Amino acid sequence: MRALRLAVAGLLPAVLVACGLEVTGLQDAPLDGGTVSNADASVGFSVDSAVPLSKDANGSIPTPESGTDEAEGATDDAGSPPPPPPPPPVPCDASAGCYVLPTGWSIVAFAPNQTAACPTGFAVAAPNDLVESPNASSACTCGGACTVGSAPTCINGELLVSYDVNNPVGPNTCGTPGTTQSNDPPGGCDTDIYNGSFSGLDLKFTAPGPSDGQCASPGQATGTVTYGAQDRACQPDSTQAAGCTGDACSPNVAAPYAACIAHGANVACPAGTPFTVPHTVGSGATVACTGCDCAITADCSGTVEFFSDTACSKGELDVGADGGCQPGAPASLTATTFGSYKYVANAPTNVACTSSGTSTGTATLTHQQTICCLP
């Protein structure tokens, strides 16, 4: 045992030197199992409890403060960790009141009346009062203006004939109907004529009426257009007021208004969207009336030229066709019977036209557009 103590005592100076400690005062240490100590020594410990410590490359004993594995509160040399990624955007879902606007369409607040004030968020601009389904069935009438396009003629038609026996002292009225002359072809040489003597007769020829003229009488829009519906549309104050981010909108519109989409033309509601109820609307309506019937009036007259032969070339007697009763063949005329005639018509006078019949109206929306709403 003593030998062992001596061996330990011999090793202590080497251990202390290796640990960087002074060894002064250790040479006289007792070897009887007592404690090795020296009041002047800088380090003192019990041999039985001493644990040798390893040194680093610089000759220092590492401490927790200089190490990386044992230090408390250690951080990554690269700094703080990156923040987590943002959550994915919530999809625009019609069941949640979010709608994606199709290209060419805009959001509006729409009401089926023209009395309710525009709702909040849609109240800055003036409202658009709109109408649907115009009806002009009672808007047009006839009996107004009538215009003669081309003047008629007085050549076509029969010559009415009446006569009486000339009374030198009494009135001559030509009250007896005679043989109607066909005047066919009109103005040609005709032979359908009274074959007896014209001597001592009073004759009255009534000329045919006007024909072949053209007139026009447009229907007059004097009635009222009715509408199937009268609506009001309000524009949003801003995209934010309409609840829109890009083309995704979540409008919040108070009754009687509803959120709808609008297009500036007469088109079908866009396929694949929930806005399936169409309203074809406009700011008003124009009315077109069909033309009315018209008739031309005019005064016609002419001359009936009688001939003693059947070729309208000999023994001429002219009798006016103006509806007046006048003497027949004068006594001085050699021929008193006639075989042919011609009718020579005068130009019509007092030409006018009158309007009649009915006119049908058709109404067309002005500034037409389409508004599509939810069912």
C-alpha cells in the first residue's frame, strides 16, 4: 500500500503540470494517506476525488458558455426560421354568395319597380329607369295625313248615259237611263252605242271616275304604349362597394333590389352561370305604325265623240261628258244616227286622297340591354 501511495505521489506533479497548475509545495507532501495541501498553492483537491479534464487546441478547458451543443438558447447560424406560407385563397363559390363576372358583364342592383331608392353602395349615380315588353297594339290610328304620289287619270271605265225628249218649254232633266257605253278599250273606237236617232233628245253622259293614281297614308302613333314591366337598375359606387375583387363579387343588396349582371346589348344570359333569368330592357320604346288604306278622289270629265260610221272617221258629233243634261243632235246636223264613238278624257281636277282602315303598331325598345338575375 505504501508503494502505491508513493507511485501516486510521484505522478501528481506530472498531472498538475499537464493541467497547467503550479506544483510548489507538493514535494513535501506526506505519504501517510493524509490530504495533500499547500496554503500557497493555487489549486488544491483530494487525490481520491480528482477527475482529469481534457484541454482544447488552445490549451483551454472548454466551458458550456463556449460550446455549441451544451449552451442554452442556441440559435441557427442562419438566423430566425422563415415564416409559414400564407393559406390558399378561398374559392369564389356561388353557394356562399360569391359570383365570378363573365367577360363583358357588370354587376347592378335591379328592382322590378321604379319607386324604390337605390340601395347602399349603389346610390351615388342616378338610377336607370327601364321598361320591358312594350306593347303598341293600341298606339296607332288611321284617318290622318294622306299624300297623292301620282295623279290619277279619267280615261278608264264606263260612260253612264241618260236622256229625255227635248222639251222646248219645260225643264230637261235627262232622267231616263240609257244604254251604258263600255268605253273598252278606253279611248278607243267603240261601237256599243244607241242605234236610234239622236234628233230631239237631251243627253247626259257621266264620265268614269279617277283611276291608276297612287297615294299613301301612314298610320299615326297617337295612342299609348304599355309595358309588361317597369324596372330600375342602380350602378355600384365602386368595385369595393359591390363587394368585388377583380371579377369575383360578393354583393350585399337589400330588398326589393337583387344583385344581377348587365350587358349593353340584347344577348342571351351567359352559359355556366347562376344568372339565368333574363330581362330584356330599354329606356323607352319607339313605335312603328303600318300604313293605312287610302283612296284618291278627283273630278273627271271629257267628251264623247260620235261618228256616223263604225270606224270613228265620219259625221262627228261631240257631246260633253260632265254630268250635265244637254241637247242631242242639233237640227243642222245631217246625220242623226251614229255607229261608233270615242271618249276623250280631260285631266282630273280637285285631286285629293282620304285615309281609312286600321294601322297596327310595333314597339321597339330604345337603348336596349340585357339584365340577368338569379332564379
